[in-house]
Amino acid sequence: MKGQAIPDSDHVARYCRASTIEDGEILPTAFMLREADEYLSVNWLEELRRSDRASQIRDLQELYARKLRVGAKARIAILNIGIVRSKVERDSPDRWVLRVLHEPEPDDPSHSGIYDIPYDDEIVAELIAQVVLENHPARE
Amino acid sequence: MTEEAREQSFARYLAARNAVAAYGLSEKFGDEQNLETAPTSTASRVANVILISPSSECIRLVQVAAGKTYILTYLRASGRVDKTFDILSDALVTSGALSTQFTIGQGGSMATQQPSIADEQSVEQVIWHVRTTLPLTYRVRLASRLSELQKAVQEEESDGRGISVRSLQHFVEFLEANPSLRCPAISVTPDRNIYASWKSGSDRVFSIHFLPDGEIRFVIFRPNYKHPGQTIRLSGTATVDVVMSITAPQGVLNWASE
């Protein structure tokens, strides 16, 4: 449902452009916004309704291939929502409280957004980059 | 200032980028005995020479031959320093031997009278500059990384445009002014700006976002030495020329320098 808050126990995947990767490591720029962006686009993994991570990753790779120009070195970052939210609230000087909401699109039902990331302060992106749980190739 | 320091300073500022080509030329080449000289009218042939001056200086630039060796005479009130630099590519100087001299005036007056060629520099030219002028310990690796990023951004974006040239120029200017820094991890922000990070574990982070207008935003994570296990985290804004004086007291050089 659009606007639904995703539970802290769930996970999201972030498509990380090749220009945000160095030696396979996902860097904080993967979690930064453009000024006009309302939220950071992610996909709600549990909403994909797959039984295992490998199937979820395959679904995402197919989705990205349809929607994006996927670079050879692009990666997928897996984040736990609760860990991200608590990390940012606890460790950011301004105690940023993030929201993660479901933003389904017709061709992308698991699409979601991480809201309230500041555009002009990179500290939140740095903190998110420190709690990436998994790192997968963005294309098959 | 010692001669060595003066030369280092000069080399850095040479490397900085902006062009002052074909401007303020005079004809004082009589003392260059072994060099072919040319009249001032040939000045237009150095339209791509890349130089910058922070203050009033007199600089003589001579292309000895159609090759990579150039002699620059750096004249200040304190004396004369002759130095040979391999700083300019054939691609950046039109063919044919030439020589000329120009004076750079105070306070950026040049910029108000003639557009800087820096505005027209491409990302590839800046990367070439990195490959030839930054510290030997990492210049090749850094240039390779920047080329990789440029290609990645061009592939990712539907308009085919790459990294912000101005952001990249400010990043290179910063590295030139701080040669003790080690090579950072580099990535590109959604706005195509350079983002550089020096890290040593999760509690030693120093990152700079280079904005196209010369401003920067920085992030520092560092240990709280009075409270072991705790981390101090802060962020802020500054400009390229003062960021190190602002952040060095936070101890960033402990892990960001060689």
C-alpha cells in the first residue's frame, strides 16, 4: 500500500551505480540524493515474496535491466531498515529520524523510499554506508 | 621562502589549471641564448597553455622544441628561478617552437579581462593533468580511477555527460595544495560531483564533497580519545582553500596522510 511504513524487521535493496563503487565496496555516494529528490529509491525485499535471497536478487537484476542503464560494476546494497534507522538516529549529530515507506509503481510493486535523508549533509549517507549488510552484483 | 619551497609552490600553482594564454605578452627574451624565440604576435599559438597565478608574478614560458620539455622562468621580486618542467602536453600547445612571456597581474584582474581557459577544460584534460603533476606515489592510480569514473558516469546517464569539470578541478586543486595526503577513495555524487574519502576503520573517516562553485562539504568521524570506544562525528561546509586548516585540528591527517 502506498505510503505504508515498512517494518524495522524488513529489508530493502538499493541499486548502487558503478560510479559509487570502488573495488567492489559500496561508498556513501550510493545513498545520497539529488536536490530535487524526495526520497532515496529502494526496493522492499519482503514484498518481492521470494523464499530466498538469491531469488530476490535475480528479480531485482531483471527489474533493473528493464528500468535502468545498469553499469557492469553496479552493485546492490542490502539494508535492514531497523539497523539503518537506529544507526542514523543514534549517531547523527542532529538525530535524524528516517522513514521508510512503500512507494509501489505499476512496473515496480516493491518500490519504496527512504525519506528524510538530508540533501546537504553527507553524514547520513556515511552512516548508512557503514551498515550495508550485503553487497551483490546489479546485473547477471 | 627557500628556493625549493618556492619551486614547489610554483609547481603546485602551475598545476592548478587556469589558463592565461596569449595575454599580457611582452618581448623580453633576449637573454635566452639557446632558445628559438618568436615575436609577440605568435602569442596566439599558446592559446591552450595552462597556468594560474595567485599573485603578481612574472612568468616566462618557452617551448624548447616540439616535444614535452618546456622551460619556465619564474621571476619574483626576490629573484629569478629557472626550472624545466614536463608539464604541458603536445596536445595542449600548438605545434611549432615558440616562446613568449606574459605577466600575471594582481587580484584576478586577468580573469576579468579574459575568460579563463579552465572554463573550457575537459574532464580528460584535467585527468591528464593529474597524471603528470600530482604526487608520484599515486598519480597514475588516481588518473586511472578518474577515467574509470568518467566512463561509468557517461554510461549511466542518458545524456552522456560525465563528471562535473569544476568539481573535479577543485578536487585536483585540493590535492595539489595538500601533497602529504594519501590517495583517497573516490566516487561521484548524484549531482556528478567528486566525493573523496580517507578512511581507516569506521571511526576514522574524513570525506569531502567538492561542489562546482569551490565550496565543499566535509564529514569527519574520529575517536573520542577521552572516552575510549566513543566516536565524535561532525560535518560542515567550507571552501577548498581553507578546508584543511579547518579540519586538521580534528586530527584527520593522522589517517589521511602518508
